[in-house]
Amino acid sequence: MGVPILRIPVVALKVLLDHLNNVELVTISLLSRRADWLLKICGRRNVSFYNLKDSEIRGFCKATILELLLLESRRQGELPPWCFELFCSVNDDLELSISCLYFLVPIHFGAFRDIENFVGVRSNLKVGESVVPVLTTKQNNGAEKIRIFWNSEPNGMIVLLDYFKSNFDLSIEELKFGGENTRAVKTVINHINSTQTIVRRVEVDRIFSDDAYKFVLENVSARKSFFSSFSPDPEFKFNGTIRAKNIRIYYCKWLTLESLLNSTKSKVIEVGTDFKEEECRTFLREWQSGKFPKLKEVRLSTSGFYPNVTTGFSERLDKFLITSDKKLRCF
């Protein structure tokens, strides 16, 4: 049976609070504004989830960590300096992970229509001004799985993305694509672009669809890197610009010389396309002429004889480098 703390006289409440630990005080403080006010009246003025020790935070289950983080961040209007990062995976089971120095909370998403298909502990979670249903289950390995329900899976993810973007301008550290849920891919990308959310790294998995892949190439920009191991159909075509500083693409027979020549802001390019000797020479000439001022390194596959590619280019012997995994020749 719970104790009606808000109805206890202040003198008695002070005595009770002396017997509570920091975790219990934080839980009470975040119940309501009145609860927090009563704690302050009793001399507990610095009660905050942000002030808990690492060991105290790790004592919470992940669902409680998420709830307390959202409540405290809404109350404080800011995140603590814990190096927060968002990792977003858009596949057949959408996942958004909140990572920081003290915890990692993966969150999955479901649609209202499917909530009866899941078994677990149900609760409500306040995300900004919205209240969303949450279901927490225990996996066979003992791990805790959190699933938030909304009118659709991608819109549930967007609710959280929008909260961290609009309130704290938090970027997405990694945006990963896979599976066959093309509608979710387009919905999430359109939202990211509409809010001008920064994405640092983009990764495309082996299992994907041509339609979704082209949409990603046309509409996603990565501040750091773009990596893809997806192999589209032989008829797949894309002549646009891949917007990333570092580009690493395997199984990319579709990648044309034109696309590479448009990647003028990239620093490192590594692609598995089998370019012809003359195409490689064209790229090297453009690079040497200064078209790629930021480009530091390139790896292009060719079935030709590489000396034929580099013939006529003056090699810089002062920049020759051999390491355990590669040999770099500079011109």
C-alpha cells in the first residue's frame, strides 16, 4: 500500500524524507510540480535525476531511465553534459537508441492496432506534451525491450526524434537503413529533412529495396560518412551526388564516373565499381586539376592494369606510404 506523501504534514514529511535515498527522492520529485515544491519546502532543493551517481542510475531498469530522463529534461529545459547521441535504425523493426556516458536505452516502435499482439508490462510515457502507451517485455536473455505505440511505427519514432531536435537540437549520430519497409524509410527521411536534423553517419544494410535505396541516395546527407553494402538490381541507375565527406560503397556497379565527379566535398572515396582505365584517368586528371580540394584519399577498382592508369602523372616520392593493409601512391 502506497504512502500518500502529498497529504503528510510538513514536519512529518521531513522525518520521512530523511529515511529515503537519492533515487527515491528523485522519483518523488518528478511525480508533479507540487511534489517537487514540497521537497523544496522540506529543504531538499537540489533533487534531480541529473545529480544521481552513475551507480544509482544503473540501478534503474531501462524503462525507468527513459521515463526519468524525459521528465527531468522537460523540467530543466536542457540535457546534462553526458555526451548524448541518437542512433536510428529504420528497418522492419524500427529502433531508436539513446546513448550517453551512463546508459544506452534502445526503443522500438509499434502501431496502436497491434498493441494486443504484444505481452508485457503496460504503462504511459510522457514525451513533451504527448502521452504515449509503452509496453516493456523481458527477452529470453533477460534483456529489457521497450516498445512505444503510436498511430504508425515511423510516426512513433518521429515523436521522439522531434522531442530531442526541437528542445535540445540533438543530431543523429548514425542513421541505418535495411529491410523492406520503404514507407517507413521515406517517412523518417522526409521528417529529418523537414526539421533540418543533422545526420553524421549513414549506413545501408545488405537487405534493402532499390526504390528505398534510390530515395536514400537522393535525399540523405551525411556530415561524416556514407557506407553501403547493398547490391541493387543490375538495372539500377543513379547519377546524382552522394553527399558525405567519406564515401565507402561495395557492390556498386551502378555508380558512374559522373557521380564521383560530382562528389567535390568528399575527403575519402572507396568504391567497388569496376571502372575502366580511362575513367580512372579522367578522375585523376580532375583531382589533380583541383576539382576536389578536400579529397585526401581514393580507392577505385579497375580490371585494367594500374600502371596504365597512372602513366603520365608525376609521382610524389616524398608522399609514398606502405602500411600493413595498403599502399598509397601520391601524384
